Amino acid sequence: MKNLFVFILFLLTLPLVFAQPAKSYNKSSDFDSTISRGIDQIYNIDFPGAEKSFKGLIASYPDKPQGRFFLAMIDWWKILMDPDNEAYDDIFFQKLEDVIYQCDGILKNDPNNVDALFFKGGSIGFRARLRAFRDSWIKAADDGRLALPIVQHAYRIDPKNVDVQLGFGIYDYYAAVIPEQFPLVKPLMIFFPPGNKKKGIEELTNVALHGRYAKYESRYFLMTLYFSYDDNPFKAEEWAKMLNDDFPNNPVFERWRGRIAAKRSDYYDAEKIFSDVLYKADKDFPGYNNINTRREAAYYIGYQFWLSNKPDSAKIKFELCAKYSREIDKNETSGFLINSCLYLGMIADQLGSRDEAVAYYKKLLDMKEFGNSHSLAEEYLKTPYRR
């Protein structure tokens, strides 16, 4: 519930992400092409190249906030690839403060400067997202409250901007869907304008197809909302494929495509995708070689081995997944660990190692309930699993 409340307060109203004011399109072609190239470099996880692009933009256009904002987005993607790692938090916050400070200076002399309004609102929105990541809920909510009117003001000045529809699309969709799926949230929504799911999808799709700089982020949101709320993994796959095809070495997009394949019950495809993920982790591709990525890959590869009746290979992957989970899980046992222990118990029974199987089932009963893990453990304690 806490996550949902903050989601409504700031993420749903996130105004910018990678949006660029339409009036900025009239700047020089060098300015525009440098931003496009830098954004592509971020999504390609070419952070040194992106840093060079945006530092060059700052040097050439020191009075414009774009270079500083997108320079901060490099650190955002470092965080996004490994959210448990807080090493980049301080520098990210500082870079956002630099953008906000510059925008305030511009707005002092020109209160209707569209660039300054957009990038100030966007910086506050991203500050809120990280604060929510780190459980700083009150500050995150307050940032959301601050960001929305800034960008609404900018949109009134520049209503032809396609990219800004990203923020409005996110709001329209989730403000309609969240209260339907979580009735306890409904009383909170009296403080917000009503949502419209159909309109939100249309706005996001328009940006995804016609946006200048926000199209990739809009595709990302369409992918995740179809996966998580509309329960339509086939539509989610359409957007995931676009992202993965455009940026084949982006670990966030590739992992999403793998888990979407699993939700479509195409575990053969999921295994292929996560085998590629694991290969890139072994080769130390940027963003791939971290324990969260390896855990997820090990689980889905192991599950396909299990479905293919290759218990020895499945056991190796599930043991890896369980090992990684014990290192990652802090305050709460993950579904990865619970499911891995369940399958390891079933595999042990299949391979004739009854004592090992019993030990796993007993471990499951000491963990929280996940799906029907307890009832299955109790069943297999009484009667050994038979495939």
C-alpha cells in the first residue's frame, strides 16, 4: 500500500523522463543530434560515450539545462540496472540539484522559459523516484506534488509537445487502474483528477510511435503496464521486442523480454533469452554481471531444464539461484528462493535422494507461504514426489 500511494503521488505524474520541449527542436541540428546520440548511448549502456556527448553539449551550450539533465540520466541507468547498489545515489542527487539550480536561475529572469520548466520538473520527478526506491516516502510524495504544476505550466505554454504526453499518459492510465485493482486506494484518489485508462493507452502509444526523445521510455511503460496490470504478455512482448531489437545489449530490456516470454509460458524462448543474458554476464558486458541478473537467469534456465526432464542440469541452476537468493534476500525471503527450494526437493525425490528432498520440504515450511509452497511441501513430505 505504501508503494502504491507513492506511485500515485509521483510516478504517475512523472512529467518528463526523456522528453524534450518542442520549442527546443528549433535549436541547431548539432544540438539536437547530440542529444539524440547521447540518449541512444545511454540506452546502449555506452556510458563513457554518453558522458562525452553531454559534457560536450554543456561546453557548447552552457546556458541550456539539457546537457546537465541527461548527464544525470547516465547515473539513473546505473542505478536502474542494479537498484540494490546505492553507490551512485549521492552523485545522482547532486547532478539533479545542479539542474534545478540552473533552471531556477533561468526562471528568475524568464518565468515562462519552457526548457527550464520541463527540466526542473523532470529533475524533481527523478529525485522522487530514487527517494521512493530508498523508502523515503514522504520526501518522494512531496517531490511529486512539486513537479506536476511545473510541467503543467510548461505544457500550457507549449501544447504541441508530443513527448510530454508520456507523463499525462502514465497518470491517466494508472489513476484509473490502481483504484480498480486496489480498492483501498480509492479514498486517496479524491485528491487527484480522475484517470482514463483508454486515454492513457492512446497517449502512451502516440509517444511510443511518434515521440522524439520519449518514445523509448513510453515503450518501456507500455511493456510494463501490459505485463503487470493488463495481464497481456503478448502486447507486452510487442513493445519489449522493439526495445530489445533497438538496444540488444541493454540488460534491463533483455531481462524484461525474458520474463515476458516466461509469462507467455514460452519457457523455451525464455531459456534462450536468459542464456544470452548469462553469456553476456560471463563476458562482463556492461550492466549484466551482477548477482540479481545472474539469479534471474539461473532460475528461468533451470525451469526450462526442469520442464525438459533434465533434472541434473535443472538442479545445478536452481542451486545457483538459491545461493544467489541467500546473498540477496535481506528482510524478506524471495519467491526465487522459495521456488528453487521446492523444485530442488522435487528433483531430489526424482533422483531417489529422499533425505535431501525431505530437508528441502522442511525448509519450505519454515519460509513464508509463496503460491501453494506450503501445501505442496506438506504433500510431498507425506508422499514423495513422482514426475
